[in-house]
Amino acid sequence: MTSLARRDVLKCLPAVAGAAVTGTAAARAATSHAAARSAADAWFPQPQTRRADPDTGRLATRLTVAFTELAVPGVGSVLTRTYEGSVPGPTLRVRPGETLEITQVNALPPNAATHQDINVPHHFNTFNLHTHGMHVDPEGGSDNVFRAFEPAATPGETTTYCTTVDVPADHPAGTFWYHPHHHGSAATQVLNGMAGVIVVEGDVDEVPEIAAAREVVLCVSELKLSGGRVPDLTSHGAFDDLASIFLVNGVKQPVLTIAPGEVQRWRVVNAGALTAHFLHLSGQEMHQIACDGITFMSPVPTTGVTLPTGGRVDLLVRGGEPGTYSLSAGPASPPLLTLVVTGEPRAMALPTSLPGKVASLPAPTRTRVLTFRSYDHVLSGAFPNAYRILGDGETPAADRRAGRGDHAWGRFSPDYVNQRVRLGEVEEWTIVNDAHTHNHHPFHLHTNHFLLTAVDNRPLATPVWHDTVNVPPKGSVTLRVRAEDFTGRSMLHCHQLQHGDEGMMQIVDYVR
């Protein structure tokens, strides 16, 4: 966690932000505004930023994963697994056509003995890397979530692994994120705070009104603490009695400032493992300009935004009347941050159009129905609940003689391809949430975005591109997807990550 870089401080000055002041008056205003903001924003750090080398087009960096003792403002001392000794990890910034080259060092201790059932959480010190939402190769040494970055067998030693992600030249500019995705340990590690933001820079950033706005990364982490550390998921109820602690850029309820009339561009990432948020900012204008890294065609005014686990939104926020306001995560949740509106008024404009992606796809040539279903107390051991995806492509029972009452049937199998999707074909999927209990089931598809067209069979007035979407309890979402560019095995799953670790996950094979 670091304070604002010099470049970001300079972006706060009125001459850059677009204030209507000139000459000596501008200099005095810049000095007073900068002083006021510096005092308040000492409480609002930004993650460390790492950028690609403009000469080589490569972002070559290292991410070391180790247990770290953190002094978390507003919480106290926390022992947790981290990227680079901080929560969140560094923000990685690239442009289309550039390459991410990440050396990952596993400095965690050896794993304890594992369970034979693949859908029992295990190997909490093994990880890999998922570039969530990015349209990149899902195989080899790229965004391959089937890899396993094991710790050294000897305590005190480390192991090293490499990930190389080639960002396509036509990749959309937007907000993405990275986190571990090893099956069995993802929920535990993301609840430790193992996550970081990826920014793909591009055309939307060059829109004059957006370029003039101060950019703020808001990475929302969720921690579950017991005795000053996040417990491992060694039984189904390990997290049940632990209140969630939400941090923004590693701080509990930080303070951010904005001037009346000033426009800021917020990149908001729900980097938690379990909890969806409904973002509401009292007393301010909010305009959404992107969802899950895909830019809209024009800003959309909003009073609140639903953010599933793993979801992202880009917002333009315009300061209102001077005062103190809160960004809330839901009616019963404490505020995520405090926004102080202060300083000399500014006159900053909003864009009227954006270089977005058209929200349409042709009629589908194939349909699929996937049903998320869970049952309590039907399995033996410390994990008695069954989390399954049924319907088209469901995983068969391991014992062919087993009947429909075999609750192991329908859970994730690393050897079974559930969905084969042909590149270029448009498909329509209906995702049904038929869970008897534990009915928070956000749907996430790797590698390709999908177009959400209906909720509970009610068509949306304007479809929206997503890679993660909440499926309403006892309801459904309808979406269209056209897989493009990349073949190979990838994933779909429930992004309530405990459910995914316990089997609510499938393999997708993109084929020509």
C-alpha cells in the first residue's frame, strides 16, 4: 500500500483537471487544493503501480507470495498471505499488443496432507494465476488455471513459476484483475487478500473529459479474521461465524476528497471471495461508463450499482455540495469509504459518447441450460454440502450405477469436459439458480465476455456485456456468447469461491 504517485498528484491540480482559473489565481488555487487534498488523502492510498516498458512493450515483474504481518489501518495487525507484502498486490498497467511477463515466487511453507476428494478444499499453499476478465490464451503458460504453483518441499525454501500473457492488439481497454485460481485453495487465498488490479489502457482513456478526470483505483478486499489471521477453509463452516472486514486499497473505511463540480474516474473492483455489493454514493452524481472491462457507448447515470464477487465497474463521479458522504456496500453494511467534498468549485464536463462495444449479437444457433443447485448435509465429513452445476453438460456420477440421488454427481471433475463451444458460433445460455440453500451464485465465464440479455426471462432494455453476473435466487439470467480467437480448455463456475472450491465449476473447451 502506497500513497499517490507523483504523476497522480499532478493530475489533481486544477490546470490538469480542467478548472476554469488562470494565471496567479490558478497557482494559488492549485496550492490550496493540493494542500487540502494531501491532508485528507493521506488516508486514501493507491496500490503500487507497475507499467510496461514503452520501448519493449513488456511488463516484466515479480510477484512473491508469502505470509506477511500487516498493520492494517482500522483493523490492526493481520497475518495473511500476500502478493509482494501488501493487500492488494501491485496494479499492473499494459496496453493492447503488450506482454505481461510475471515471475511468481512461492515463499509459502509446504502443504499439509491433502484429501482424496478433489472438491474438498485443500493445498492452501499452492496457487496459480488467473487474469480475470481478460480475453487472452487460456492454455500453456498464459491464463491457465489448470497449473499448480506448488511450494518447496523444504520449509524456508522457495519455488519459482512464470506466466506470460500476450495482450491482443485489439483487446478492449478497461479494468480487470488477477487472483489465484487453484481448485481447492482459491477461496482461502482470495480471503487472505491475494488479488490485484490489471488496467488495460486504450481508446477510452483518451476521451478528453475522461483524460481530464483524476483516476482512482478502488480495490475492495474481503477478509475473514480469527485471532489476527484468515483461517484456512478446513471445514464448511470455517468462515460462517466470522464477520467480513472490507478494505479499500488495504485500508478500512479510508477518506477520499473531491471538489464540488470535479469529475473523478473510479475503477472499482470487487476482489472479495464471498460477498456481493450494492454500491450507493449519497449526494453525488454517478455515471457508469464500463462493466467488467467493456466500455459503454455513452455514460449511464445511476444511483446504485450491483457488484458481484469478481465484478468491476468504471464510474465517473461528480462532486456535489460540500460535506461528508459515504460510499456504501449495501443497506446493512458499513461504508466502504468516506468522500469529503471540499475546495474551490470546478466546472468539469462529462463525455456524451464513448468508444464502446456495441451491445448486440446475432441470433443464436445453439442453446444450453445450466442449473446451479446446492444441498445441505448430504455428504459425509467436514464438507457435507453438495454444490453442483446440472443441466446441459453436467458431470456424470463417478459410479455409473449411481442414481440421481448421488450428490457427488454434477460436481467438478478435472478429467471431464462439460461444454464444448465452437469459435465464432453464437449460443444462448440460460443460467438457473435453483439452490435450496446458500443461493448466492454469481456466474463467471473465463476467456470470453457474454452479453446479458434477460433476467428472470424479462428482456433488458439494453443488453450489457459481462464476464461475471449475479444469478437471482430461484431465478435465471439469459445470455449470448460468441467465443473468439482462442482454443483450449477454460472454466465456468460460481464466483462465490467457496462454492467453486467445493465443486460448483465446469470445464469449457473452446474448439474450432
